[in-house]
Amino acid sequence: MNTLEQLKLVTRVVADTGDFESMITYRPVDATTNPSLIYAAAKEEKYRNLAAKAAEEARALTSDTAQQLSLCLDRVAVNFGLEILKIVPGRVSTEVDARLSFDTEGTITKARELIRLYEEAGIGRERILIKVAATWEGIKAAEVLEKEGIHCNLTLLFSLIQAVACAEAGVTLISPFVGRILDWYKKERNTVINTPDDDPGVQSVTEIFNYYKHFGYTTEVMGASFRNSGEITALAGCDLLTIAPSLLKELEKSDEAVPLKLDATQAAGMTISRIPSDEKSFRWLMNEDAMATEKLAEGIRKFTADLLKLEDFLKKEFLG
């Protein structure tokens, strides 16, 4: 078996792409999307119809241009999600507007609307993960949504305290960002990585995985944002890993052995102390972690910038 096939024996592989052909090629269980991936895909002629359809639906509902854009954004995300669900057997993650990252009620309202659109199209909420930034406000929104059977994927996660708060809130899945953690340590601390096990992003996901399995949380861990294939194989055994097509291709071409790195049975026997996850503890521990604080803020800004690019594209091409 090649490296990708070996990895699939111990970890569920998710495609981090908006390109349907890549999903067909690599046969992931689930798929994740975001405005950046949708923007890149929508510019291609073969996918333009999904954006055009969203714009047509938005124009039919209102003549107000601002409302049209908001409706179009929701519908283009769902249209891509619907096409993805024709390919993958599992779930698709659809992202809430990053500008709502500090708005609990706004996030809840937007998530309910996205689920409504999917259900109108005949897709049950069990196949959808609503993607929300792991701010305190985002986690509190997810706690409400999960009680309604709306499953959430908490993204932009860089620290153990974010992960603990998500698990205590009953979140379905978290996406700790491996590569972005490494980026920060290289830039701010001049960290040199000799082996994948030295990678601070790999170490962060390993710590979170062991904490979850030790205390019996059901929240799934999905490593994300990889910079190289070594980070991926160093997390073999993680619940899920979401991987870009370029790295999926690299893994498929490799025959490197994939030993199990993360083991729930071993984690259960470890000595691990509980961390309080109330709001004061959350905000204090985030404040004490410069990397997590900076990368979370930067991530929200980048997600918002990608969303604005998608908005501009939709206005110029379909709503003008």
C-alpha cells in the first residue's frame, strides 16, 4: 500500500479543497470548504454555474443589493456543499461569515439559515458541519447549535484551552491548525525542526488528542493546515486529518511506512490534569499564549479578507 492508503487505515482522510475532481481522485470521507477555496473554484468556468445559480436565487428574493449579496454568499456556499455531498460519503463543512466571530447570536442565526438551505435541498443536518472560529463567542454559539442537532466544526484552533472549552461545550469536531502554529514558531522563535515530532503544531494536536481520549470526550480532532507530509504522518491515528490535494498526491506517490502515532488506548492511561474551561480561565490562558492569541486574530482577519474577495467577485460577475 502507498502512504495514503496506509494512513486511511488509522485516520479518516478529509479533502481540504473546493475542487470536485480532486475529491473524486482521492476519495476522502469528508470535505471542508471556506470562502478562499470557493472563490478559487468559482473563477473556473466549470464551476461558475454554481455561483450564477446562487445569484439568480438571491435576485429573485429581494431587490435590495446588500441583501442580495448576503443571500448569494449563503447560497453559493451551500451550492458548493451540495455538489461535494454528491461525491463524499460523509460530511461537508460550511463556514459561517468570519465577521461574526465575536457575535454569538449572529453566528447562531447564520448557522440556522445555512442548515435551512441544506434541508430545503433534501440534505439532513447530520451531513453538515457548520464551521465557526474558536473564539469564546463562537464556542458559546456552537454549544447552543449542538443542542439543536446542528453539528459544528470549530476552526482557527491553536491551543489546548480552546480545545477543552470546545469539548465541554459538546462540539462535534475541532480543527487544530498544525502548519500555522509552525509558521509562528519559525517566525517569532526561530524554531528549527529536525523531525516531525519536533514540530510544535504536531505537538499541539498530540496534546489535544491525548487530553480528549484520556477524559473520554466525544469531540473529534481533525488536524488541519499542513505544511508538509511529515506533519501528516506524524499524526497517524488522529480522528481525522484534512489535507490539500497537493499533499494527498505526495502521500499517494510515497511508499513510506505509516506507524500509529496517536493511540486512544495509551492516552487513557496517561497522567493528565484537568484544565478549567470557564470564561475567565479561557480568556486568561489565551492571553498567556501569544501564539494562539496572535494566530486566532490573524486567522479571522485572513478569513474575512478571503470573504471580501468572494463578495467582490460575486458583485462584479453576477450581481452587477
